[in-house]
Amino acid sequence: MRKGLAILMVVLLFLSLVPATKMVSAMYGTKIIDGDLSDWTSSDLITVGWDNGLAGANLSRMYIAWDDNYLYIAITTGNTQSWDVAYGIGIDVDPGTGNGYTGTSDSWGRSISFGNGYAVDYEIYFWWGWDTGMGTDNFNAWTGSGWTYNSISGVGGSFAYTGDTSTGLQTLEIKVPWTALGGRPDKVAIIAWVTGSGGSAVDSLPVDPAIDYTNIGNEWGDADTFTNLAEIYVAPKTIDGNLSDWGPSDLLVIGQDNGQAGANLDRMYVSWDDTYLYIAIKTNNTASWDIAYGIGIDVDPGTGNGYTTGGDSWGRSVEFGAGYAIDYEIYFWWGWDTGMGTDNFNAWTGSGWTYNSISGVGGSFAYTGDTSTGLQTLEIAIPWSALGGKRSKFAIMAWVTGSGGSAVDSLPVDPAIDYTNIGSEWGDTDTFTNLLVGEWFLMPDLTVSITGYGVVGLNRMGNYNVTVKNEGSLPVTGATVKVYIDGNLYTNWTADLGAGEEKLFLFNWTPNATGTYTIRAVVDEENTIAEANEDNNEFTMSVDVVWVGNIDVDGNPNDWLAVTIEPNSYTVQNGFFIWSDPVDDQRHDKDPYLPGGSSSHADLTEIGVTKDDRYVYFLFKFADMSNIKIGDNGATFIAVPIDYKDGGAYWFAGEMDTNTVIAWDIQMVVNLGGSEYVGQEQAVASAGNSVTSLLYFVDPEGNVIPVDGALVGVDLAKNTVEVRVPLSVFEGVRNFNYQVATGFSYGPAVWNFGDPFANDGNSDIVDTITIEPTTTQELVDNIPDYYVRVTMDNIIESAGLVSVKVQRLIQYQNTFVMINKFYGIRNFEKDYARYQELASELRNMPLTDDTRKKLEQYDSELMDLLKLYNEGKSTIDLPNYAFSASLKIYRSYTGLKKMVRDLEAMLEKAKGGELEKKREMEELAKNLTKTIDGNLDDWSVEPVAEDTTGFGQDGANLKALYVDYDDQFLYIALTTENKASWRVAYGISLDYKDSGYTADQDSWAKKMSFSRGIDAQLYFFWNGEFFGDPGTSNITSAQLVLWNGSSWIYNDLKWTGFYAYTGGAENGLQTLEIAIPWKALGGKPSEIYIVAYVTGQGAGDSAVDSLPDDPSIHDRAPGEEWTDADNFTTFAKVTIE
């Protein structure tokens, strides 16, 4: 491929600047997405990575650019090998707000999180297989609670890459429309990473401290929280004199200090967009002098056309050489006591100058400075129209002069100025030869494509669309578009296209002879338009013209028998078999992740079969296919195993993790998520030779086999797929069986319903033929039990639905009787003896009241089980009673086995002292003066701390803290105003004696410090919702933890004290009531200092609410409080009398 002028900033004094900070400005410019990065330059380079030493997972550089329609991202690697890896890119469209994904498992299930105010709104993912190369691509959007999944093309973007299965991915180019990102913001934050088939990242761009490059081997399996994203300005410059929206990539020239307090240039920045050239200058002035600031622009450097000598537009002795000739000058006058004065935009006419103001040519400028320190900053926007249109190459020079004479400083620094003798520079003549040269990729790039049927019926009209697009950045006029059929010109048009514009042309063709034809479309065949790429102006496609029988295979069901029958029923009429399938009976598990959030495109509503003298035809109609296009990730997949002879296989194509109930001999597959006809809504195609073909056939060994004459017709607008199969496939038999299963295609196979990244034995079928109310109910045993049996002669003579469930049920019953007759009887008698042994031993041990009552209950149940067993044993050999007898034996021996297990557990607890502990706690509970049940009606004390401001978060909102006591117990109660059930920890810290814990990590590894020495902590883990995992919404761990002076001693609260609570899944914890014996705390103190708080669920988290209210929970935004460090200084004091 030949590509035209690349964007290149030639900086003579400041080369290859790579931004050192995370805030950068991406250069405006349209990129051609072809995997060739020659149209990317150092101006677009955002970050350079570190070599992590991994031959197949090594990121090198990331480039970013933008235009009015797209965000462009390019990545290069240092790979030398091909590994199984995933490449990810995160995009935060509102950095700093914390709005977006911040969880622990991202859209591809990797252990990647974000912090430091970043929360990505979108993720782009690619899978690279070591032996297959580029695989799945995903564009995933965060909804606030989960992800929606799409392909890059599905949101209007595209990508291209270079690399192979020898050296791995080398380059990757992506463009994403701003519409897919919710519109163009002022800035975005971006990071790229590479991971394995699971785990976390092993490299990132920008380099992030989450990755330990000194121990890269451990990075595959840890968890990474990225905090160093590149924040990128993607908006036009604001002309206000403030240079904060200019990034390091805009910095093109740094000056030299000339020692002149009022005429000292420091830096020059240059940027552009589709409308304006932007220039900014910063000075080092510390005084205000009478000064002229000049800027020269050469729009055709190297030609010598323009002003060179004889005094410039303001009469200064400023001249140009070395091939530079200025076409435009910009001048400003700065008065020592008046500040900014006249501005001029002056154009060279060939013999003199025309004078205008900057606003007079549609531009603008702004500055900062005053009559004390002189000019400080200067920003200018000049429309390209004032420069004769956008220029692919230009040169710029800035200088400062006095009220006459020549320059005393310039940007770029030029040999014409003698900085060692600057005083003499005011009055000499300067010939500038060292201008800043910029090249901008400005060329059209025309592409052409054809969409339409790959197969057309003889004497049937085929409809075709020709799309011509200008992928470049300059408009074209009068581009010719021609279509040839087998080398003969068939039709032509002429098109004018703006930059980024595309036009659609339609034509119809009716072939009158069978055979294979070549349709060729070409744009700019005469090569009269200079383009960035001259190798993408043609497109060819082959079309097979075939004989048409009873059914025209085009995706239009109008030539099939129309019937009205009840769902889950069928009819055979006039040679047609039609099955009616219920609407919305498919599995819905994956709906949130599918295009349009719906699985209706895989919901079968009708299945048909018919035949003629040459072919058997299959019909598949669906509920609604408007949410997909062919080639989408998640598009419809149809597997049809066909059994027509002995032997065969028992698996569904597409790796569906499901067995068939027929031994099939050939399997027909329609894959709308493959690689053919991508982005289209209609297609007709012959059978292919790949698992990503629109239609293919496999044999029982899994080989894709050719089937000449087989066709598939798809029309998504009509919700229909049609397939024809040559009669020769059936080898002359009259009967065949077939099953049908649909799925969601990701390319070579279907989406998994179990483990998302591995085949795991959980069926991946979405819909199938069944008389059950739903597919989910049909697949409860992971097997679709129904198939269709067809008998054919000249027509489809008969057909019917066959279920293997009855056969399987009979087999199961016979097996069940045999198992219980031998295994059940033997096990009951063995367990009966074991029960008597265990019960006797337990009766001779000290037991709690509850345990003794349980044992008495089991003795009663044993008599019932013995009676049931004897009834079953006496009748199991009678043919009419065998199954019911086996059920009685089964119920008796399984019930007895459970009782034996329970008695063994009781005995183990009794021997281990646990029952003794329970007896002690029962005795201790008799001394309680409050009922510990979570109900605070028996509390009469006022709270020692209460939240009266409503501070808190939905699932972490403390209301009041109560403390009471008697001679034997300390009582504590906590109430909340929770509105949700979150996964959090509730903590209570007590200081009641000298010294104690103060800093670092507390007993539950929370980042908690205290101004008072903590002697005891109570902790309760509430297992609520956590990033999609609903949890159990109850307390799953409760501990009393004591400080011994150097470490924590942990006690299970159920063996030390008492607690109860109220709450659940709707509102989380509501009340918590606790009683702690004074002896567990080492005695009854004279006073206690107490603070209660709620923290995040994990180690390293900190508090987000407390009672009493403490300043440490208010030093960050609420979303950032979960992981900061807190130092508690506020406690409630309780005097113990």
C-alpha cells in the first residue's frame, strides 16, 4: 500500500517530545484505519511504555488523535512471539467525577479496577489467539450496574491491525465515533493494557504503578487498580489567553533566554483543527517595553513563492532565506505604558502587502500581561480560509522587534540572531532560515464496496448497493463510479464527496444464464484524483446464478405454506411440515449483553421443511431480528443435526456444551455472527468451508465438508432464514430425523451460559423444539429431548415430533428399582444399627436441652422410617408395586442416613466441648436483664451519639448508638437508616483502660487509627450486594477482638457474648443489639470511650460513617472515603457507676 503525505512535525530544535505528564493534547486529524501507522507522528504520540520482557505481551507506544466525528487510537507492541492474550482499552469520558466502572471484575472478567478519580465508561477488548491471531473484538459500555456488549463495527467504528501467529500483534488502529461515547467531551482519560485469558494486566500504556515490572511473572494473576490514565484534550482551543488547554504535545519550540526583560520569547505552541490554525506564545518578560511581536507563515515552504527581502509588512529588517518565503505576517504592537495596541494580519500579494486585522479575516486573539511585566501569553486562531485553505505543509516563525530595526529574539531560535551580542541585534538585518515546518495529512482517500446477494436465482432480479466513501480529509468532486459484470460495463455514476462523506448507489441485475459471475466496482478508474491510498479503489464479488425450485432461498417466507396453529404444535399439509413455536420461550440470561438488550433474534417462532425434485428446504422464523446485523457479536446461530443412517455423533456444533438425542450423520449450521456479509441485513450465500461462513456443514468427526448446491437466504427485516440442501446429501433414504438449537455467535462458536471463557458442560442453547413452557425448563437436565422425524417421497409425506423423555423415564425407573432393591435395603439395615449405637452413646453424655429434644424427635422419626422400610421391602418383588416400593425404601434409607450424619455431628460436638459451651452460654443468658433479639423496645436510655443531619450513604448510614449496663453485662445497640443492602463491616471500638491500639491496621485490617488507645473491638460482617453479587444479606461473621499490648486476640462472639439484629435484602442492617459480659473485657471499668462506624468489606478499606460523627470521614468525597486512611478523635464517654 502506498500512503500519501504523513502528518509530521519537523522540529529542528525540539525533537520527539513525548508528554511527561498525564495531561496531554491529542492533535486533530483524520486517520486511515488500515494498520499502517505512517499517518501517525510524534505529535500524536501520547506515551511510551516499558519493556516488560514478555515476548508475546509487550506494549510499546500509544498514539491518539481526533476529528469532528471520531476518536482515533493506535498501539504498537514490542512482541516477538504470538501468545494467547487479550488487549484492553479503557475510556473515561468524565475523568475526575468517579462516574463509571470502579469494580473489581471488568467487562471481560479481568481483575482490573480504577482509582484516583478515574472510572471508565467504556472498554474495548480484543482477543489474540496464539495459533489463530486476531479474534473477538468488543466495545462494552458501563450502564451503572453492568455492561452492555457490542462489536466495534456495531457502534459505527472500525479497526485494523498487523501481526501474525509467528510474532503476535504488531500494530492496532481503532476509530470510535463520538456518538458511541455519548458525544465529544472536552477531555477523556485513556489507558491500554494486555492480559492473559484471565487474571490481570502485565503491561499498560501509560505505565501504571499497579504493575510491578520487577516481578512481572506474578502480574498475570494479581489484581490491578489503575490510577495513571492519560487525560487528553479533544476540543478546539479556547482563545482566552489561558494556556491551560495546551498540552505538552502542542509544545513545539522552546526559546533561548536573550536577557532582555521586555523582549524575551520563551515558548511557541502550534495546533489545528478542521477550521483553524492555532498559535500560542509565552514570554519570559518581566518589564513592559515598546515592542512589536511578529509571526510569519509560509504556506508553501520550499517553493520560494512569497516575501523574502526588502523590509517586511511593518518595515522591519526581517528577511527570509533557505527556500522560505513568507505569504502572511501577523503583527502586534505593545506599548510600554498602554499595553496591547494594533493587531495586523497582512498578506503578500507578490509585489506588496494587503493589510487587515485578525478579526477582519475571521480570526481572533487573546493575551495576558500588563504595563508592569509586559506581554505574558498570546493566543491566536486564524481560519484556514484566510490562509488560502487548509495546507498540507506550512512553516512558522515568531519574533520580537523594537519600533524599527530587526529581531532580538525568535522562535524557533535562528542563527540570524547573535545571542552573545544581543545589544547590536536591535538595528541590524536578520535573514531567518530556521522556520518550524509542519506537515498535515490532507488528502482524499476513496473506497468502494458492494453489498447484495452472493447467489441469485435464474431470471430473478438481484438488488445491489454500491457504497463510495471518502475516508480522507479533503473533499473531491467529479469522482467516477463504475460497475462491471464479467468485464463489461454495466452502469456508472459521478459523485462529489466531502471529507468523511459516503454515498450509496443502487442497481438491479437479472441474469438469464446459470453460472458464476464477477461483479466489479471501481471508483476513480482514470486515476485523476491524487489519494492517500491508490490501492483501495476497487471491489469485486462473485455471484452464483442458480436454478430455482419450489422455494426461492432469499429470506422471504412468502413462498412457504401459511398456516395458523397453536404454539407447540405442528401440521403437515400439501408437502409442508410446519412447527409453531411460542414467542418469548427462549432463555433470557444474556439479554443485557446482547445488541439492543434482547434475545428475540434467537427466539424461534416457526420451523418448516419441504422438498422438490432436487432439494430439501428448511425454514426458520424468529420473533424479531431488528436488533442485529449480520456479523454482530451475539448474532443468531442455528445448529441442525440430521440423522439419516446408522451410527453418527451426539454433539451440537458451535461448542454448545450439549448432546443431541439423535446420532447424526451431517450437521447444518447457519452462523450470522461469522465473517461473511458483515453489517448487512440481507444475504444469499452458498455453503462455505469455514466455521465463520454464513452456512456450513460438518461431519461427525468435526470436519467442515463441502456441500455443492446448498444455499442460505437471510432477511433480517423479515425475521427469516431459509436453507436448501441437495437431495444427494440424504443418499436416497426416505426417512430422516433432525433437531434444532439456536445460540448467540461470537464468530467461530457460541456464547457460553456457564463459565464465560471456557466450555463447562452447561448448555449454551437459547431456543429449541420442545413442548415444555420454556427452553430453560426443557434444558433442566442439559439435554433437548425432542426431535422431528420426516418421511419423504416426491413430497414431505409425513412428519412428527418425537420425545425421548418417556423412554428415558422407563429406563430411569427400572434402574431406580434395582438400586433400591440391593443398595437401599443393605444400607438401611447398616445405618439402623449405627443409629442405635450413636443414640446410646449420646444419652450417656451431658447434653443441652435443645440437643436432648432433638434426639427424642429423631427416635420418633426412626419408628416411622422403619415402618416405611418394611412396607417397601415386602412388596418390591411384586411387578405392579416395585416402583412404589423402591420409593419407600429410598425415602427410608436416605432419611435414616441424614439422621445418622446429624447424630455423628452431635457426638463430635459433645466430645469437642461445644455442647458444654452451649450449656455455659445458656446459663449465662439467664443473667441478662435485656432480651437480646434485635428489638430495642426494652431500651429506655438516650443515645450516646445520634446523627441528626442525615449524613451517610444508601447502604452505610448509621443513625444512633446506645450504651447501657448492669452488674454482669455491657449492652450496646446500634440503629441505621439504610435504604439498601451493601457488603460492609460494622465496627465498634472501646477504650476502657490505659494504653491500647492506636495506629496502622486494626483487628480487621482496616486503615483505622485512633487518638485514644483501643482495648477491644467488635466487628460484624454484613454480606450484602457487591458489584452484582447479591450476597446473603445477613451477618456472616461476628467477633470480639481484644488488644493484649502487642497483638489482637480473636474471639467468636457467639461463645463470648450475645447479639441479634434486624434487616434483610431490601434495606440492609436496621438494628444491632449486643451484650458482652464484663468478665470478657477483663472486669467492669469506671468509664468507657466508644465509637461505632461502618467500613468497606475488604482489608485496606476505611470508614464512611461513624457515631459520634468524626472529622476523618469528611476529608474526602463520599466515593473516595472507602479507601482513605481515617484517624478517629471523637468518642462518646460512658461513666460506669
